[in-house]
Amino acid sequence: MALSLSYYAKNLFASSYGQNRPAFFIWHPKGTPSSEKKLLFKIDFFILTYGCLAYFTKWLDQSNLSNAYVSGMREDLAMLGTEFNLAQTCFAVGQILGPIPANLLLTWVPPRFLLPGLELVWGILTIATYAVTNVNQTNPKGGWYQLYPIRFIVGFLEGSCFVGIQYVLGSWYKRTELGKRAAIFACAAYVGTMISGYLQSAVLASLDGKNGISAWRWVFIIDGIITIVIAAYGVVFFPDTPYSTKAFYLSAEDKARCIERLVEDGREETSNFTWDLFLRSVKSWQLYVLTVLWMFWNTTVGKVANTVMQLYLKNDPDHGWTLYEVNNIPTAINGWNIVMVLLLNIYVDTTGRRMAAVMLNLAILLFGTICLVVWQIPLGLRVAAYMCAGLDGPLSPIYYSWANLLTGGDSQVRALTLAIMNSWGGAVSAVMQQFLYPVTDAPAFGKGFKASLGFVGGMCVWVVLVRALELRAEHGKTKRLDGAEAQWGAAAAEETVVVPIAQKGLR
């Protein structure tokens, strides 16, 4: 029987924990035994250290091209036209194509070999970028288009990082634990973006010209070395998944308990590959609604917030912003995102009220984007508008944690869904930045801000649909469990009646 509208309205903002909602907690629910805390500490330390460091290097190696471009690469390689944009496009195409095969391989190849292995290769290619001598033509000695294929392959390999770590996080943690771990992981992106700029400044000051190598080339060398070291750390310490882990720091009891925890959370998974994977995936509503949800997320001003604020400050005729201020004031958006990512995801883990956190975040996005569309507003409100319109960070771990929970039970479908979400979202983001946020529209970005406002409004509607489908699925699961319990109870009652009669006849 179809559920009534009143049922959906009553439960839209309800806790996903139902009657089992724990008391408020920050890291461990009240009553967690010390043995469980020790186990979680080991899991947290090794998963999060590698996951955050790998994601940090991903953004370090992603941001270094733009930093190199404004630090001498443009002049040295005669990148005087659209060569930089083409190199960025090659990287973006690689990132769109890379996640799906990488995440499917994760269900066959141990993550501690696959993810660090791919990171090792992109680290080597990052170092190789320092030797690039041409961009748009072959060199006289039979060279080739060097920068474009390198950036494509680096992007393809880096595409494994975000969705791969998200898949592993979803393999280890309960629903009361997953959000805050995903939030900490997401914060590494903001740190990597900031560090890349600071690293470029440090190299310019200390290594420019050393051993005949320009500063922009040194950045690729240093970034690549950092990446390789972290990849080596991952091979040794990353624990794979609970069903296949061979981590030396987990005892046999620890490994058994890790699987028990997932069973207790109602998320025991099958992981055997079968060729009907794609059929199972296309039949699941989760694949479609979650992919569209992630596509909406990739249309916010947050994807370009730092850039559009920089361009506003640079083109502001009423205030003489210095170059230092132009580059550093927008980093406040990153700090604001980090704070809210942690706060909202801790709230979701503690209360189970995911929709309340999502709608609060969407309200902030709407406010900031509306102000930017209006445009003619005071300076203080404009700064607040950039901060609010750029607050897309908390939704990333919330949505991916949600996806991990909604697709739990089939690791292959979960891996494929997470990867397709990321690929389609990346494609939408690339189109948005190319056609709706061209630098020629700076600083007002009339098309971009209006489009983002419309898409944020669409996301408000779509997230309600996702929640409604979740409620319907939970209701159906509850009815099936109740039916199974009723059948079991009837069978048990029949057995208790039959046995005594049979025994009486024997006497």
C-alpha cells in the first residue's frame, strides 16, 4: 500500500536512527566499551592518515599547474593563448573517466595496493612534468605534445582517490561514525589547495634558479616527491576492507569484530563479483537519484568561489586591494568551509537528522547566491555573500556518507554508484566552469550566478525526493522483516505444539 503524504511529511526531518537515537556525543556514543574505542582508534589512525594525506596530495598536484602558470611557466613555454585551459581540460577529462574503472577494481584488487599504486604513478608523472619543454608543438628533435597527455593521465589516476577513499570509509564505519570521518577526509582538499599556494611562494623565495631549474619546475619535483612518500606509507599501513584486511596492527579478534560491527549496523555486504553487476545497478533507484543529487552539488558557486572572489577584488575600482589581499582574503572561504564541514557532519552523526543539516546548508547557499545575483549590494554584504555562496563543503561528506548507507549490502553496486556519481558530477562542473563562468564575465558573472541559483533551488527539491525514496525503502524493509518474524513465530509455535503431542504418544 502506498504511503500517505502525511507519513512523508511527518518523517522528512526525522532522525534516521528512529527510536535508537543515541545521546549527544562528539566522537564515541555514550557507553562505548574501552575495547571498541581502542579498535576504532587503530582504524581511524591508519585509514584517516593515509586517506587525508592522499587527498591532500591529490589537491596539491591538481593546484600546482595554475600556481606554476602564474609563476613563470606561461613565459617559459610560450603559453600565450588557450594552452593553459586545454591542459586543465585534459586533466578534467581524465578525472571524469578515471573513477569508474578504479572503483570497480577496488572490489577485486586490495585497496592498499591499488590506491597507493595509482598514487605512486601519478607522483612520478608529477615529477616528470618539471621537464616539459613544449606545449603546442613538437620540438625539433622529434618531441611530442608533453603537457597535455601528462595532465590527462595524472587526472585519470587521481580520479581514483576521492571515490576510492569514500568506498573504503563506507566499508568500515557505522552510520553513527561515518559522517565525521568523511568530513575530516573532505577537509584535506581545502588544506591541499591552500598549501599549494604557500608552497609556490616558498619555492619562489628559496629555490628559483637553483641547479639551473626554474621555481615553477621545482614545485612539480617537490609535489611529486611528497606524493611518492605518502603512496609508500599507504602500501604499508592502509587496511583494505574488513572482509579482506591483513593489517598487521589488527588482531584476529579485531578483524572479526570489524565485521560484527557492520552486521550490527544492518550493513553486511556481499562482495563476490558477478557479471549482472551492471544490471543490478541500473535496476537500483539509488544510482539515478544519487547521481543527479551529486550533479546538482557540482553546480554551486562553491566550485569557483575562490576564483570569482579574487576576480572581484582585482577588478574592484572602489577599493585599492593589494595583490596580497586579492590572493589571501578569499582563503577565508576555505576556513569557513572547514569549520562548517566538521560541525554539520558531527551533528548528523550524533542526531541522525541529515535533512535538517542539508536544508540549513542549502538555505545559506541560497542566501549567498541571491545576493550575488542582485550584485549591487554593500561591500560587507558582498563579502558575506561570497562566503555563504561558497559554503558547499559540508554537503560533500553528507551526500557521500548518505550514498554509502543507501547502497550498503552490495559492495559492487556501491562502488559503481559512488564512481558514477563522481564522474557525472565532474562533467557537469567542467561544463559549468567553461560556459557559465568564463573569466570574460568577471566580476559580475551574470550567467553563472543566475544558473547556480536555479540549480541550488532544484537541489532543494531533489534532496526531498531522495529522502522520500529512502523512507519508502525503509518502510518496505520493515514490513519484510515484520513478515519474516511473523512466519518464524508461527513456525516456532507450531513446533511447540507438535512436539509434546508426539512425545505423549511415545509414552
